[in-house]
Amino acid sequence: MQLLISDANILIDIQVGGMLASMFQLTYRFAVPDILFAEELAQHHPELPASGLNVLPLAAAGIADAVSLLDRYRRTGVSRNDIFALALARQEACPLLTGDKNLRMVAATEGTEVHGTLWLVEQMVLNRIAAPADAQAAYEAMRDEGRRLPWGKVERQLSKFVDPDSAG
């Protein structure tokens, strides 16, 4: 089962969309760095580990990598905890889940595979864990809560779910 390392915003998007249980039915393992969980998720989302989220530490080499990344990318606006998520993805040699534009850029520069909320929702629909109507309802909830997504791409994705032969 492939491991995916997430930042906080992806998990919050999926939770706001009411798709957390569906996400954990996918054939992936999901994890966050322990420090990110403690600082960004534990207080308002303490149920995530019981739901299936793994909370993993950075090894000494991973911490050194994070420090190096922080130094190299200090002017990009990427948060310390997001750099820890990237360092954990690098440590575990697996993809990173993020919707943060700056973190996506840094991860791509570093050669790390990156996916976002739309990819995750698409995986749920393609694997028949969620119906297209569930995806639409999830995106509506995310929009109502002010989540920042590329709404044009969301509309194209939803159209593709309704008509898989349409170009997207």
C-alpha cells in the first residue's frame, strides 16, 4: 500500500467536504509529520489518527534535510511545517499531498511527486468509493467554507465525471 504524506490543508479540505471516511478507504496509507500534527491538527482534529492517519517522526537525516530545505527556500513563503511534510515525503520516498502553491513549486523543484485535493477526490470517484454526486457535494461544502481550490479545474473535473468522454 503506497504511502502519501499530506500537509494540513489537504486533510482539512477533505474533512470539510465530508469525505474523510472515503479517503481512508482508498488503497493508500496517509501520514503527516508528528510536529505538523501536534501544531496544526491535534487541537481541532484529534480524531484523525483513529480514522487512519499515521503520524510519523522525521529521522535525524530527515530533520537535517528539513533544515537544509528551510534555508534554501526561506523566501518562498512555505511554512516550517509544510517543509517538514516535504522532508517526510523525501525521507519515505513517496508523493506529497498539498494544495499550497508555493509548497508545490518547492516540491517539484526538489523532484518530489505532488498531488492535491482534486487528485484525491478523483481517486475516490475512479475507485468507486465515492459517487460523482458525493464529489460535487464535497466541493460545494469546501466552497461554502471558503477553502481555496482552483474552482475552474473543479468544474472541469465534475464535468468529466458526468461525461467521461469529454476532454478535460
